[in-house]
Amino acid sequence: MSEALLSPQDLLIGRKALEMALEKGVSKARICLSKSVMDLVGTLNGKVDKVTKCIDKSLSVNLFCDSRYGSFSTNRLDLEGIDAFLDKAIETTRMLTPDPLRDLPEPSLTAKDALTGFELDLYDPEYEAMTPERRLSLALGASIFESAAPEGCKLVSEEAEYSDSIFDNWTIDSNGLECRHIETAFEYGVEMTVEDTKGNKYSKYWWDGTPRLKDLDINGCCPKALEKAVSMIAPRRVRSGKKTMVIDSEVASKVVSPILRALNAYSLQQNNSFLLDSMGKRLFSEGLTIIDECRRPGKAGSRLFDSEGVASSEVPIIEKGEVKRFFVNTYMAAKTGYEQTVEDALRPRVLPFPEEGLDRDEIIRRCGEGILITDFNGGNSNTSTGAFSYGIEGYAFKNGRITHPVHDMVVTGNFLDLWSGLLYCGSDARECQSKLVPTLAFADVDFSA
């Protein structure tokens, strides 16, 4: 087994830390041990620019003491250091304001099927075979700087990073919880910059990531980033007005993440959500269905439990426009009366609408005319009202075909109004992303130049 994982000795120290906390007078406690290792090779214009290795191992403790609650962490994992750390942590916790609603999750809610960390098949044994020489070979082999010859412009720079990493998380508590999650990751990302004949520079980024090295499309990233950069040359202005908006799957989570945040019990309890009192109500287009695909073996982002150890479940978040789930941890369940679920969406996926098999090109063809957004550049959204205003860049399209790039435009609106005008959800979500959102299309969206 990889030395990058938590060792049996580490787990013994974690168990001892829990025993020590209880012996020192806390009523309940949760211990989390985590270890991560990342190796990275950065290249610039086809040559090695930097090589780094990051290792982090820490112990965090959640203490429940005299109706008070405290959360602390340390990187010192010897028993003498943990003993002193716990003394200070408990002393600090006892000085806090009492909050009797703080508690561990009920054992009936916690994960029982995550004992080894390997249950989701997210660990690639190939990680153990990685060497510095192989990492260098992968990073340099993906470069196209010396061979690329873009037509009508000059390739200015190619900045890229290859990394592989491993993450090991082990959680226990005084109610009998024990669960573990182990995952490897292999990633490559690159930014290509080109210069046109007038000296204007355009930069674009592309990346890929996967738990298994064999699935990493490392050689496709530089050509894709270069293609994207070249395609942005000679942008033209478009008149302001209401237009059909298509959002590329690479950035479409920008209009989904605010919905998920608004469904979190913290936002709801603070009246800082545009989805207050939304449970069971159809507030979105019937074309919108979001499910939490959090238990898919081999899929990046899958988890069997959340940070409290509560078991995950594959359930609808929004189904045909109707709100089906809030994200409610133990504390917020006690505070609000909502049914406890998990803290956040673990692996949300927007399902295709109105049928499967639609990709970006087909959606543009069906929409006919409008703006394709490929990047959001600044702006903000209001969690309380759902109002948003984002800078964008992308392409104008007409007769179902892209005509020219556009930039320096702003899109504004309200998320509830936006989603009521949903036209299409594609089937092209990128599996490497934390939120699986495909190409989206909306009618009558306000654009200003």
C-alpha cells in the first residue's frame, strides 16, 4: 500500500486522541485525520519551470463540552503534542457561549459502508508507480509549443501544470462512527496565449482531471487551449438587448451554484436565500432536474459521507422544477427544524432536457441566433434576491452557426426568471468537474454592451 496513505500507527493515534478527549471531560467528540500528497510539474514554453511536492497531514477535533462546542486542528501528531493540544482546546471550548443545539449526528444517519476507503474505487494503484522522471515525461510530452503553428497569429506562451495527488480522510466519533475516503487524482491544465497581427493578445485555458491516470486526456489539452485562444481573435461588438443565451458546459455551473447555495440551511436560516420556503414548490422550469450522483464508483467527487460522517444518498435536489432537498447538517436541523440531510451537494448533476444526446453544437443549431458564453469575467449575484450581473465573453451565433467572438458584454437578470426561460440542458457535462452541468440554453436574457 502507498506510503502516502495514513498508516496504521496514524489511526492508532487518532483513536487514542478520542479516548484522551473523553477522559479529559468532554461529553462527545469527533476526530478527523487527513493526509494529502501532491506532486506538480510546471512547464513554460515546453521547458520545466517548477517542480513542487506538498505533503499535509493533520488532526482535527470537534469537541462537545458543557453544552459548548469547539473545532480545532493540529499538525503535531505525537501523543505528547496531542495531549497538550487537547488541554488547550478543551480550555478554550469551556470559555465559549453555551449552545445546547450542537451535537454529533445520530448514529442511524451515519455511513456504515465506508470502512476501508476503497469502496468507491477511486484509488488508482498506478499512483504508486509514479516517479519524478515519469512526471517530467508526462508534463513535457504534452507540450506543443515547439511544433504549434497557428494560422494568422503567433503563439506567445504556453503555461502548463501536471499534477498527481492522493487524499486520505478518516473520521471517527464517540457515538461509534468510523468512515474513510481515499482518492487519487491526475490533472493537467494549460493556458495558451497568442498574438494577432495588430499586437493584441488572447489567452485561453483548458484542463482535464480524473482519478485514474489512463483516463487523463493530457495530450488533448494544449491543442484545445490553443484552438480556443485563436478563436477569440478579432472580437466584434453586439447590440444590447434580449437574446437567447447558450452557456458552454465548461462554465455553466455559474448559474447552478447559486441555486445550491440558496438551498443550504445556513442561508435559509439567516434569511439570506432567494429560495426561502421553497421546499416542495415548483419554482423553476419543468426542464430542470438536478440529482446528487454522489455514490458512483470510479467517478471523481463521489463520496459515501459528508464532513460529519452522515451517509450520502443519491436523491433529487430539484425534480422537474420542484425543490426536493435542502442541505441541512446536525446543528442546522436542530436550529431550524428541517429534516437533516447532508451539508452540501456532493456530486450534483443537471439532467438532459428535453432529450438525451444534445451537445453544444446541436443546441446552438436548434437555438438559431444568440450569444454563446464561454467565460464569465467578474460580476456578482445576490443570494437573498437571486439577482445577478456578470461580465461575459464568447461568440455570437446566427442561423445555428458561430459567426464571431464577442467580449466586454454584461448579462443581467434574476435566477428564478432565468430558469423559467430554460430551453435546453445538454448531455455534455464534463466528468472532471465538481458540478456536472452540461451546455445550457435560455430564452430572452438581457445583454448589454
